[in-house]
Amino acid sequence: MELYLYIALFSPLVGSMFAALYGAKPRTKIAGVVPSALLITSLIASTILLAHILSTGEIVHVEMMTWMATGNLYIPFGFIVDQVSVTMMMVVTLVSSVVHVYAIGYMDHDKGFNRFFSWLSAFVFSMLILVMSDNFAGLFIGWEGVGLCSWGLIGFWYHKESATWAANEAFIMNRIADLGMLIGIFLVYWNTGTLQYEGAFAAMQNLDTEILTWMGIFLFIGAMGKSAQFPLHTWLADAMEGPTPVSALIHAATMVTAGVYLVVRSNELYALIPDVGVFIASLGAFVAMFAASMALVNRDIKRVIAYSTLSQLGYMFVAAGLGAYWVALFHLMAHAFFKALLFLGAGNVMHAMDSELDPFKMGGLGKTMKASMVMMTLASVALAGIFPLAGFFSKDIIIEAAFVEHHFIIYTVLLLTAGLTAFYSFRIIALIFHGEERYKLFGFHPHEAYKFMLVAMSPLLILAVIAGSLKMTYFEMVTAVLPATEYHLHSVTTYWIMTIGTQIFVILAILYAYKKYANSSIKVPDGTSKMEKSFVYKLLINQYYIPYSYEQYLIRPYRELSTIFWKQIDMKIVDASVDGIAGIIYGTGEKTRAMQSGNLSTMLKWMVLGLVILLSLAVVFGLAARHFDEIKVILSGLGV
Amino acid sequence: MEIGLNHYLVLSTILFSIGLVGVMRRKNLLLLFFATEILLNSVNIAFAAISHYYGDLTGQMFAFFVIAIAASEVAVGLGLLIVWHKRHNNIDLDSMSTMKG
Amino acid sequence: MLDHILSILIFFPALAAVLGFMIDKNSIRAYGVSVAAIEFVLSLFLWFSFDSSISGMQFMEQIPLIPSFGINYILGVDGISLFIVILAAFFTMIGIASLTDTKNVKNMIITLLFLQMTMAGVFVALDAIVFYIFWELSLVPMLYIIGAWGGPLRIYASVKFFLYTFAGSLVMLVGMLFMAYFYYQATGQWSFAILDWYRLILPETFQLWLFVAFFIGFAIKVPMFPFHTWLPYAHGQAPTIGSVILAAILLKMGTYAFIRFSLPLFPDASVYFMFPIAIISIIMIVYTAMIAYAQEDVKQVVAYSSVSHMGVIILGTFALNVEGITGSIFLMIAHGVVSGALFLLVGVIYERRHTKMMSEFGGLAHVMPRYATIFGLMLMASVGMPLTINFVGEFLSLLGFYQQSHILTLLAGIAIVVGAIYMLAAYKKMFFGELTNEKNKNLPDVSKRELVALIPLSILTIVLGIYPTPILKPINNSVESIVQLMHDKSITEEAKTRIPNLAASKGIEITRTSMKEAH
Amino acid sequence: MFEAIAFYLFAFLTTLMFFITVTTSQALYALTALAAGMIFISAFFFILGADFLGAVQIVVYSGAVMALYAFGMMFFDSTREVKEKQGNKLIVSGLSILAAILVVLIFAAPMVTDNIVALYPVIEGAGNTQQVGMVLFTKYLVPFEVAAVMLLVAMIAGIVLAGKKMDLSITLMNDAEIKDMKKDQNKKVLS
């Protein structure tokens, strides 16, 4: 099995390097095909591992080599495939295989084609390290690695100012969180003496709650960055500057869920500190609502989907925070499928519309892009959580869990958010595919994507539809390592009322969205309508003014402070004081140079002055020596 | 009225400061030499007086050597003075400023 | 040969430099490269025959110079100095190999060979006076390099560099003399041998004063805030090769000396000054990183980033535990590789455009993709990306200091954020965006000669990031013996608790730092 | 009583002479006053019983030194009034007086202690000249010889310095020669 582990892990790396070889050369299909083939190899290897685990329940654990060893610190490159990581591996390899194949078509005309595949495969490799590592340091390697690849891919079109800006923003914001993560790792090391999950979690059982709380908080700060939780969420929406396959893979299915994975992986730690768990759940619920509200009005398809991702991440954190780790993981998996599908569908639309992102300028695309419409609609239905698609099974169970755990505020928030989710999802569906064909006004000539791209998307479609039915199998598998909490309402009636109520609520939201946006009276908003002038609309479209205030109150002061530090403090104080010392010496030299006028008479006068000074010193010291005792008394009186 | 050592010392000091005045205010090199002679002689008085009052000949010996030094100083100094005068046709101190730093 | 390999390492380049005056101008480059290559092979041979299981000094040599004052020519390497010596030889080699066409190339190569002598000397000297001589001698070639081949402000920069560092080292010399005097008082014999001094237990007040004296010399060399202002000038004016060697090796003298002198000689003072120094390091890290962000000249960005990274090294050193000190030594090597490479990279673009202003560039990734890739790699290494060489050092340094103070480590950890900010901003300004400046449209990508220097550095950056063990292990052994020595020597209660007792925790006898070998 | 009168008389005279020396604007007056001052000083030596020293003072100063000065002055136009730009008189006199006060202060304080032991005590029953001779040729023999050599060296130096181009006489040269010489001199000065 170890062989399969290595194949699964390293074939993306080989693919990345292969594509990198063509990095500076003109684009060639082979640079896309080979990494994709290698990724499919990785997918197959992961599937074999999954089958192995499903059949035997054995955990594959290997230690490849030592990475760092000094003092008491010992960090190996160790990899573990257990029920949790194999889930992630499946999600990662599956979605990325799909995205790779899809991207061969999508990036067809881009001159950075080879570079793109190099980065994309490198990302998959980093992500696999992240999920497969058996220690915190290895996790951190992957953690930073995916950050790096995300930087490269968001800024893939590096000639665009907005793209590079977004790339740097994402990287730096993630770094802030990584600092928290690093501190968390240090805490783990100095308190447990090891960074291996196994040893560390075992040692944590005997530690103080206070230390554990700090550990939990700092590790969660790391998770907040990667999973774009409030207040570090702004990078995710800006990250949509990257190519759409990137958004589908990194910013929907895999990287952003790393935070959830971390919390799930550290479940033994978080089980010991339920207070932090509640905090995580509350933050998750808040972010779910907060992100959904921003998605309501946004006029950029990708950003809407990004906010929806953010909102769903909130759901996952609610589950993880409340101790329903397997539910979080399950939702993560289901979400990966339908959200990637949604993004790829959006990619098709963008491709058709020459990278136009404003859904108000589309409309009626359903006629020309039937397949894309079907896929996106199904994905949205899944996202909205309608029976019997994936979202129903994964998302409703989170809402139920919140109810069962008696966190009714969270429950209410999540329920409302479910409605909002349905509304905004179908708002864009309606705007894109239904209603008048507004795009004609702008001279677009939409066309359906390549066949093979659609075929590539189909596995995701299937999974988005059927994933729900795998729930019980999955539950049995994953609870071998995670706490097996089942969430059943005590009363069957309540259960039915709740489920049906939720469904009706969601369906009403969908219908409302259709009614509002699928009719023929929709115009491209020009800022004059009453709604657009309302305060709430402005607040939401400006993302609660958070990016603005970051720019105003963090970035700009930082820039100005840097300049002040450089120009004022470093040059004018620190350096000037050094130069000042030198200047004093030079200055004294210049001044006393006048003494050496060369005029003998003047020099004689100076000589006499020197004589007088020496004589006075003689007198002073003579007197001091004579009256030494008295002086001592006076000095001691002064306290010297 | 007994004349003590201090009288001589005070006299020597007065002469010494007259010499200092000369050293400082004279711009003529020759007259500057005169002033230095005064300085040396004032010290000689002090030496002789100390020698007398302590009954020790060391002071007188020193006075001898001071006189010897004064004599050689005059010899060399006047030689230099003449050379300078030949070159520049004056012996004004203010004209000697080649050692300007 | 093995008995005298260290002397050979020191004096071979010097001898070759003297002979170099006789070499014809056209063949001097080949001569220089071959001499440096032989030197590098010798240093590799040193590593090869180095026994990494021994923690003490190896290849010791001792020749009496002034026996009545206990001044001897003592050399030796341990795990701490070994790799810096190799790195010095390595950088001299690739520095000469990648040397672009400068005027007076003969003088430059001869100067570099002299510099190599002094660098090797500093790191292997085990006698304070010999150490001091090499320490000061190293200023002269660098002064010449900056003063003769530098930019428009070169005279100011070189004089500032020289006077600043020289003033600091004079204070250090006073410290050394007093130390020797104290040794004389205690034992009745004069000795300047560092290993003899190690055995001396000083009263705490003496330790404090001597620590300060040594600290001033070392801190200016490092350079630590607020003594850092000579560095940007020196880097800004120095030619590429000067900056590379200055950043890669010369700065390491200060941090190396902290580990060689300050820690084992004054363990109590080290503990006493741990927090003040940590705070200075944090100021260094954050403050200079912010200044780096404000720079308009890409070389200054790299220069200030050096200061920032040196802050992390100092922090790791004053963690006073094995993890921290090992990390800081590793980071010295890592920073040498990475900042050396970055300065070389800046030199590449300066060579083509004769400007270092970032506003002149923009969109370079379009025309120089290979250059952009290597720069990106080094940028990520500098930022501390895992699996690059810098991360290992930074991680261990911070991890080590975390044991001493949580809050300060958190503050120092800001390094990874602010580091990313200035580096990414600089990279964005230079490489991203549209290619607007006409002059940049036809820039050639990196040439073969430049790749000769850059490829080995890139490989080192990644290989040592993934597999640092061959270097970490010898360092670790030597550091363990130093930490144990510090623990044994310390007097105060606080020092005893702050410095871990390895012998107790590991239950093994750690060989005392080679005192026996010294005599 | 006689001693006191003699002391005060000669003190007054010496001070006066020396004062004239440093203040007069006529070089000749200064020379004469200095010579007189020197002779008056020898009187103190006689009063103090240092007869030999007094004699040497008169011989060396009034005889040799003053004669040298007188000869030296012949080279210069000594009759013309010496033009001297005067600086700040206040500084000059102030510094001098300050120095005087300080010296007096020093003399007044620790010197008048009795614990000074004579190194070469006065020999009873011998004349001053005899005593001087005995000390000078025993204890101070080496310095004495050195002083003699020094005088010799000074003499030679004086001759060499002053005697350069003694054979040249401007009065005997015509204009062209003088010009040439001036040129030469200028060159030398420049070099």
C-alpha cells in the first residue's frame, strides 16, 4: 500500500515538474495532458487506498525520511492515510483531475498554458502533503505550499494589476494567520514534546485546559486565514481574479477547506476545549450569514459563488465547532463537488461571454448553453439543499446538529442563511440563463464549451447528485477515527416538521428569486433604481466597507509609517546621530584648526593659555589632595 | 625685615609674568628672544634662592645649565633669524605662517 | 596534510593572491576561478574528513607566537564554524566565476582572494588575538572593493563602513585584553586561547561589563539596530560581488562571534541580557522590514531584508537552547545562500539597465521569464517558505526562543508577515504588470555565466530545505556541548533554569568542549 | 637690613628694566634694558651667596649673549622703529597675571614644608666657587660635558646658519645680479 501512497503523493509533483520544463517555451498540449494523466494516476492510487481502508480498516502510515532533527526536536517526512485523510485525498485528486482536464480546454488560448499546469499540479502536491502529513510541521509545509501556489495562480495573469494585487493580498493575509498557526505549533511542541499527531494528541490529554485553549485558539487562527473566516475573509473574493479553474479547485473545493480539515484533524484537541468549539461554531454561523448577505447583491458571478463558498465554510465550521466532525467533513466533501461544478459552469459562461462577469449583461443564455445550464442548475439545487441532492444530506444535518445541541441562535442563523443561499444561487441562475437575451445589446456571441470539458465535468455532476446517498457508508468509515455522534431528534414529528419546513422555505426562496430575476423587465442596473440607493444595498455591495477600511486604516498607515520610518527615523535620527558624532569630531577639527593659524604669536598665546590651565589643574589637585578628607565628607553628604 | 624664600619666589614670578607678557605681545622675533631670556632668568633667580635657603647646590647647578642652554639658544636662534631675514627681509612674527594647519 | 588543512585553507588563497600579481591580465579570471575552486574543494575535503560525531574542535593546530603573553596561533573547526568556512569558499568561487567585466579585474580578483583568507581566518581562529587580527583584516579588502568599484557615494560609504565597524571592534579588543588580564589574575598565566577562557568562571558583574564590550563589537558587525545604518550605504554603493560577500559571509562574523564568545564566556550575562537583546532583535525585524517596504531601490530592499533576517538569527542565538542556537547557525548559512543569491540577482538586472530603481522596471516577467523564476524562488526562500533553506533556520530559531518567551516570539513572528509584505511588493513592482518602459523591451534573459552562480544556489536552497540533516547534525552536536558548558558554568539561579541541562535530560555524557584537545 | 634694602632696590630695578624690555618700541632700548636687567639679576646671586653663578651671569649674559644680540641687530635695521600690531592687551595681561597668581599660590602652599632633604648640601668651610667646582666636576660631570658639547654644536649651527653666502654682498652687486639672486631665493622659498 505504501507504493500507492507514494504514487498518489508524488505523481502530481512529477506532473508539475514536467510542465515546468516547458515553462519558458511556447504553449504545448503535452504540458497539460501529462500532468492531467499523472493526476488521474494519483486519483486511481487514492481510490485503491480508499478501497483498502474501506475493506480492511487498516491505516497506512509511512515515514519517508528525517526532515529536521536537533535537540529534542524530531520532525520526519511522515505520511498517514487514514479515514480522514483518504477522504480529503479523494476530494483533492478527484476535483483536481476534473479541473485539469477541464483546464486543457479552458486555458486553450492562454500563452501561459504550460506555466498554469505547472502551478496547478504543484498545488495538488502541496495539498496532498497537507492532508497526508502525520505531523504538524508537515501540515505546515503543505499549508504554506498551497498558499504559495495560490499566490502564483491568483496572480497568474500577472500583467493585470488587480490580479497581482489580489495575489499579494491573499498571500499576506494568509501569512498573518500562518503566524498564529506557527505559534500554535510551537505551543504543541513545547508542551507535548513532539509534533507527531499521535504523540501530541496523546500528551494533550494530561495538559492544563488553559494551555490547550491557547493551542486551540492559535491553531484556529491558522485555519481562519486559510478558510477565509472573518476578519481575514477579504482575500477570497479578490482571489477570483485568478483563472476560473483555479477558483474551482483552490478557492472552492480544496485549499479553503484546509482550515476545516485542520480542526477535524485536531478533533482530539478541540474535544477537550468545548468553549473554543462554541466560539468556532458561532464564528462559523456569523460568517455563513455575513457572506450570504454579501452574495445577495453582488454583480459578479464568480464573486457570488466565492461568497457562497465562504458561507458554506461557515457551515462546516459550525459543524466542526459543535463536535460533529464527520458532518463537517461530509459537507466539505459534498460541497467540493457541487461548488467545483458551479465554478466550472461559471467558467463555461465566462468563456462564452469573453470573460464578462456581470450576470445582468447576460440573460437567456440557456438557449445556447443547455448543458452548462443543466449542470449549474443542478449544482445550485444541491447547494440550496433540496432533496435528494448532496446538499440536503450534508447541510441539513448541520442545521439539525445545531438544533440538537441546543444552540438555537446558531440554528436560526443557519436556517435563514439556507434561505439566502437558495435565493442568491438562483438569482444568478435566473439572470444568466433565463429572461431576455440582454447580451445581444453588448454584442456577445456566446457558444457552448468544448465537449470534453463538459464530459470532464460530468463526474462532479454525478457526485453532486448522488453524494447524499453515500452518507451512511461514509459515516461508518470515518467514525473509525472521529467521534461517532449521530444527530437524531427525539421526536419524529419535530424531525419531519423541521425537514419539510426547511425544504419549503428554501423552495419559496428559489421561487422568489426566479420571480424577481427571470422576468423580462430586468435591466442592467445603472445606479438609479431605488434599491441601489438604499443604505443596505450600498453596505452590501461595498462588502460592509471592510476592504475599504482595511485599505484606509491598515494598508495606508502601514505604507506611510514605513516611509516615515525610513525617511524620518532611519535617515534623520538613527543615521544622522551616527553622522552627527562623526560631524562633531570633524567640526572640532575644523574649529580648532583656526588655532593652528601658523601665526607664531597666536600660538604662543595658546601656549600661555595651556600653561595657565595646567597651573590651575595643579592648584586644584593640590588643594583636593590636601583637603581630601573634607571633600569626602561633603561628597558623602551629597550621596555620591 | 627678613627676606625669605617667598620674596624671591614672588619676584621670580613677577619677572616670569613680565616675560610672558613679552612673549605674547612681541611681534618682532628679536624682541621675542629678549622675552624668553627674561623667562629663563626669572627661573634662575628662583633656583638660586631655593638653593640658598635649603643649603643645596642642586639649584645652582640647574641655573648653570639653564644659562648654558640660553646661550646655545641664542646662538642657534640668531642664526635662524638671520637666515629668515635674508630670505624675507623682515623678522615679523605675523609673516611666519607656513605652519598653518 | 590533514594536520595543517586549516592553515592551508587560510594561507593558500593569500599566497595565490600574491602570485596573482604576476599573472597576465587576460588569464587572471581563469587563475582566480581555479584558485577559488581549489580552495572550495579543500573546504569540501575538510567537511569530508570532519567527524560529525565529535562535538569539540577538530584539526587543531597550535604554534606559539608570543609565549610570554600567551598569544598563540591556534586553529580549529567544530560544527559551528565548519559550514560557514565552506560557504565562504563557495561564495568566493562563484563570486569570481560570475564576475562581470569590471575595470581592474585583476585587482578585484586578488582582493577577493585576500578577503577569502581573512574570512577563513576569522572562522577557524581559536585565539582571541589571531581572531581579532583576521577580523580587522577583513575590513581592508572590503573597504577597497567598495571604495574602488562602488557607486557614486562610494567614498562616503566605504569610510562609514570602515570607521563604524572599526570603532566597534576596538571596544571588543579592550574586552579581550581585559579578559586575558582576568585570566592572568585567576591562573597566573597569560592566555588568549578561547578554549582556555571557556574554563574560566567569571563573577557576574565582570560578565556584564565584558559582555557589553564584546557586544558592541559584534552588534555593529551584525549589524543590530540601531547600529545598522552603515549597511544600506555599504550595500547600496558596493559592486555586486562586494554586496554578495558582505551579506553572505561578513555579516555572519558578528553572529558567529556571539556564539563563539559571548554565550560560552558569559552565560549569566547572556541570560541577563536575553530580553533586552530579544527586544532589539524584534525592533530590527519589524522596523527594518517596514523600511524595506518603503524603499525605491531594489538593492536596498534586499539590504534591509538582510538586517531583518539577522534579527531572527540573533533571536535564535539568544534562545540559549539547542533548538534556537542550531537554528540560528543554520539560518546564517541559509541567509548567506539566499541573500547572496538575491544580491547576485539584483546585480544581473543592474548589469543590464544600470539602475536599481524599481520604478524603472515592471513587467520584467514578460521578457525575462527565467530570471523571474529564479528571483521568485529566492524570494520565496527569503520569505521563509517551507522546503526552502531559510524556513528550517527560521522555524528552529523561533521555536527555540518560544521556550524563553511566548509574547516576544509572537512579536518576532511578525517577521514572516512583514517579510512577505516587502518582498512581494518588490517582486510585484519589478516583475508584474505590463511592460511599460521601452528600455526593458529587449532585455536579454540570464546568461550562462550568471546561471553558473545562480543554479548552484537555487539547488542548495531547495536541497538543504528538504534535507538539512547533513548540516544540522554536526551543528547540533557542537551546540549541545556549548549549551551544556553554559549550563555548567552559569552561576545565577535564573541562568541555571533558563539554560537547559542536557546531561540530565538526555542521560548521556556530553563531551566537554574539547578542553582536553586544546592541550 | 642691608640685605632687605639691596633686595628691594634690585627687585625694583630688575622689574623696571625688564618691563622696559617688553614694552619699548625701540629695539636698541630693549637691548640695553635687557643687558642692565641681567646685571641686576647677578646682584641677587651675590646676595644669595652664589658668587660664581653671579659672575657667570655677568660674563655670559652681559658679555656673550648681549654681544651676540648686538651683532645680530646689526644685520637688521635696528634703528628703525619696530612696527608691531598689537592684539588684545587684556588677554595678554590677564593671562600673565593669572599665571603669576597661580604660581604664587603653588609656591605659597606646599613648598614651604620642611621635609626637603638637600641632595648636595653646602659644604662648610669652602667658598662658593670651590663648592660649585666640587659638585660640578663630580656629580654633574656628565651633564657638564654634554652641555659643553651642546654649546659647541650650537656655535657651529649658529655659524653655519648665519654664515651661508656670507660672501654675497648686495651693496657690491649690480641690479641684474640682485634680480637673479631674488629669483633664486623665490624658487627656494617656493620649494
